[in-house]
Amino acid sequence: MATPSRQNFPNNQFSSASVKSALKVYSVPLLLLALSIFFQLIVMPRNFPTSHYTVLGIRKYSSIEEVTQAYEKITSKGDSGVEIPPTVDLIEVRYAFELLTNELWKRDYDVFNIDEHFHLIEKVKAQHTGAHISDIDLPLIKATASDLEDHGCTRGVIDSQNFSSMFEDDKASLVQIISYGSDRCAQFSANWKRIVNLLDGVANTGTIELGDVQLAAYLAEKKSSGQPFFRNGLPALVSFPPGCKSSSCLHRYKGDLSVDAITDWFATSILNLPRILYYSKEAMVHNFLAKSKPHKVKVIFFSTSGERAYPLIRQAAKNYWAYATFAYALWKEDDSSFWWNVFGVESAPAVVFLKDPGVKPVVYQGSINSSLFIDLMEKNKLHVLPQLRNVTSAELGCNSRGYSRAGSDTKIWYCAIVAGRQSQELNIMRETMRSVQEKLSNDRELDAVDQDPISAPAALALKQKRLTFAWLDGEAQKSYCFFHIHSETSYETCGPRRGITDVAQLFIVRYERNATEEPMETLKPAKTLFQAWQNVDADPASTLVAKYNGSSEISEIISWISKTIDDGDSRELPPFKTKVPELAPEEADYFWSQSSKKISSSGNNMKQWISGLLLQTSDCLSDPRIGPSLLLAALMSFGLIWLNRSRSTQPSNQDVSSQPRVKDENRPQRRKHRTRDSNQLIPPSITDEEPKDAQQVRFSDSDSE
């Protein structure tokens, strides 16, 4: 009978399994070790290149005299025939010498690590491969900006002493950080002058030179080591939003150094100003004029270059959004006849103000500055016949709160109002009232002898600013309209349109201020409910309404207005105090509504947070402490894993080695115990116990056969 042979497993299977197990256990420390080597050998050399002082073989921040001596020592070896070590590159030595012997360049390099000409080293090496330093045109650095004062860059220079003066008002600020030794700053000086002119009246501007190290370092970014630096070099632009007076809320510009890009960033991101769109001649009619709100003046700018709207104009679009809406048009010779026929524009640049329907546009030809444009907006922000609205009631004097255009001492004043829904009938009546207003304006310029006695009271009241003309949207201001036109025909003028009949009605509101009325804070406590209602809800000025029921003849309307004013001024009428309904505010424009502001603000904050997080991550990756920290973490992980494995394997080995022994020691006892128990039930047999002198007999194969 063949005995079974013993099977031997190969040693490599056992070793590969143990290696895989070890790699799996030590995967984390191995990864940390690999990352530490990667940071030390690849990342750190890129972020910390060789210093120019190291090239010269001297310590960092050495003086100009020490730099000169080191350079002369290296070059003298080449002149005397002494072999220069191969690690010394004479082009790099020459570049370091030129950079560190210039006071401005050395200051910028030592404090802020600014080196604008570093690319010249590789350029010179490529052009003069194998050439001696004497064969190269020197100097390597050809300074083009010898003195930035000659370029006008000292305009608006601020320092640590007058820096706080920029924040005396609530305007936003834009600050330029430059160096008098920077070529890029010299090239940017013309653009900066243009930016300062465009931001005049909108924001404060200033320039800081790196010579004021304390202030420049305060506005610079900081590395993990605390060294100040400018991520994109010089010139660097930082801005302070309105109300911001510390570096914690400043914004840094990271884009292209062009006038359009910088002004657009400042106007949009810092000032939150609306954009003004360009329209073609077709889109101007269909998308701008037809869709603009009827109560707003249309302001159209004509440009020959197609450049973006200036911050001043965008600021005006924000300040006058309740009065006007803005648009741009690109002037082309092919479209000149169209613009002339529609708006009367001869050439660009030009500004057009479109007011009431049927009124000739107001055109201003030529370029405008900030003060002239503000004056034009103030003169033309209202229609010829302005609309009575929530934001214009006090300005027009059509307000029962006691406001009058003639002043606070005026006792009686009037407001002639045309009310109706948006319709052709309302437009016709508005045109009639504009004619009435123009006729009375011309009459008030005549002498008292030449004035028509019929229109004299109305013309005098208009001259004294006691008479105002306006129109009212009866559908949007239905409560105010129903209050003043309380008749059977008021539904044809006020409220939503119920039929095809629209009637525009004219009425005059007479306001009278009660001279004996006590101020609100000195009123005595009310004793009755009626007195309480009268003191709290009644308006300071009493109102009386006179409705016109005549024809649409201009002379008849003027006669009625004059008669009403003469009667209201001559008669002593008892004060009728009541509560006039408030004028409903119009719906805000979509880009200036509160919700859109919040969305825009939150979106900007999210973008700033993400960009800041990416920059912080990039800065942290260049921290020289990362490599040693990862190496320390890898060693500690190795030690902890080895210690835990040694502690866990030692008790298990002892248990395994002692288990067979315990089994062997307990086996005879269990056998004896089992034997004693079995003897009680089963009689003893000869095979139960093995004799001491027993021998095992083996049979050979032949015997078995």
C-alpha cells in the first residue's frame, strides 16, 4: 500500500501574501511619506527659487556695498584666468548685481519679493548660448521708468499720515499701489489718469508708493510666514466699498489692467451699479421705448466707440431710477438719418431726453462732464406735465402733509390734476394741460398791465409756485383717485378698466395749512374717541376739491382755474380736516428690488468665498512646513501601527502555543474520568486498557497478500 506523500507549499506564496497584508496595514503612513517627499523635492523648489543673494554667495539682505564686492570677486576670477565653478552662472550673477545695486529694485525685492525682470535671465541665456559675459550687451536690465513723477503718477499720492482722510465720507475708494522703480507702473500711469477722471464724483482715488513700507504692507496680502506680497505684482489695485474703513472688508482687483475692465469691476462689484445696454435702431423702438414705464423720462446716450457706460452715468441710473430709464445707441453714419428724423440728433456724442408723448425731445450735443450731467438730469428728470406719484408728491407740492413748493410759510396752494387710465383720452387731456401750463408760463413773464385779467390769478399762482400741474394714473392710484373724484362717473376714470369707456377728468385740490395748529408733539391727550381720531389720523393741511365739467378748450380751462384760485384765496373757508389716502408706491425695477439685491449680494459673497478658499488652499500648499509635518505624521503613523500590531500578536502567540499543552494535560484526566464513569455502567473489557508491554505488529505487503 503506497503511503501518501507530503505536499510542500512554495515560500513565495506565503511571502507575497504577507507583503500585501503589510502594504494594506501601512498604506496611510506610506501615502504620507510619499506626499512629504513630493512636497520637499517638487513643490518647495518651485515656490522658493534660489535667491539672488545666494547666486552671489552672500547672506540675504546684504548691503549694496557687499553686493558690489561679491560681484567683483566673482568676475575677477574670470579675468585672472582662475577657473570658475560650474555651478556659477555669470549671467545670473550679472542680473543679481544689477538688481541688488538699484535702491528701488532692491527695496522691492527685499520687502515684497518683487522682481519684474526675472524673465530676462532665460531670454539672455537663449540668445547668447556659450557666450562670455563680455560679449553680452550690458546692462541686462534696461530701466524705462527712471522716475514716475515725470509720468504724473504722484497725483493723489497718500501716505500713513493722510490715509485716513480718504474715509471722511461714505464714498467708496480705489487705491493704486505702485513703485517708482516699476516699468509696469509707468506703463499703467496713463490708464490710471483716465480711471481717476472717470471715477470723479463717484469714488475717492489715491496712490500709495512702496516707500511707505508700513502702509503698503498693511494693504498687501500675507503669506503663511507673515511676509507681505502682491500676488499679481505691481501695480496692485485695492478698493474699499462704501462704509468700509479697514482691511478686513477691502476687495482686490485680479483682472486685466485696462480702463474698461477696472471701471466695470469697480462699478459692478463694488458700487453695485446697474448696467446700461446698447440698442440698435430696431431694438430701440420695440425693446426700449415700447417697454419702458410711461411715467419715466427716457435718457438715450449716443456713442461713436461703443464703449461701456461710465460709472458716473451708471451712478445716475441708480440715483434717478424712480424718474428715468437709460439706454445707449451706437452712432453709425448709415443710421444718421433715422436718428435725425426720430430724435433730432446730428452727431455723436449726444444725450437725448424723451419726455411726454408728443413733446419734442431735449437734445444735448457734445461730451459732458460730471457736474454738467447732474444739472441736466435735475432739469429733465420730470415730464413737462409730471405724474403725481408717491416719490413726487412732496416735490410737486400735491401733498396734504403740509408740503408746498412755495415754502413752509405759504398758507394756501393748489394742485391741478388730470386723472384717468392709460388711454388715448388721457394722452389728449395731458397734451391740453401742457398747453395750459405753457400759456400760463408765458403770461407770467408779461407785465401786470399786459396780462390777461382772465388768466392773471392762475399765472400769478404759477409764478409764486402755489400752483402745480400733474397727471394721475387712475388705475394704479385708484384709492387716491376715488377719494377726490367721488361721483357717478368716477368708475370711468378710477380703478381697473371695466369697459371700453375711459374718461379723463380734471380737478383742483386746494390745500390750506392751519396756522393755529399745534405741533404734533405738543398736542394734548385726547379725551374722546373722535378727538383721538382727529389728532392722529387728520392731515396737517385741509383739502377741498373742485371738479371741472366744461369743454376741452384751453381758454375755458384757464378761466376756470383762475376763477377757482381767486375764489379760494379770497374766501375764508372753514378747515375741513380729513385723512387723504396714501399714494401707492410703484413696483420697483427688477434690478433694484430688495430681493434682487439680496440675491446679487449672496451670489457675490459666494463667489468671493470660493475664490478666497482656493487662494488660501494655494497659499497653504506653498507653506514650507507642510513637508516636514507630513514626514512627522508618516513616522508617527508607522510607529503607532507597529506598536498596535506587536501588542495584538504577542498574546495570541502565547495562547496558541499553550493551547495544545493544555489539551494534552487534560486529555488523560478526561479519559480517566470518562473511564470511571463508564465502569459504573459497562463491565470492563480487555480492550479498554493497553498493557504496558504491548507491541505494535506491522505486516508487510507480501503477508497481506
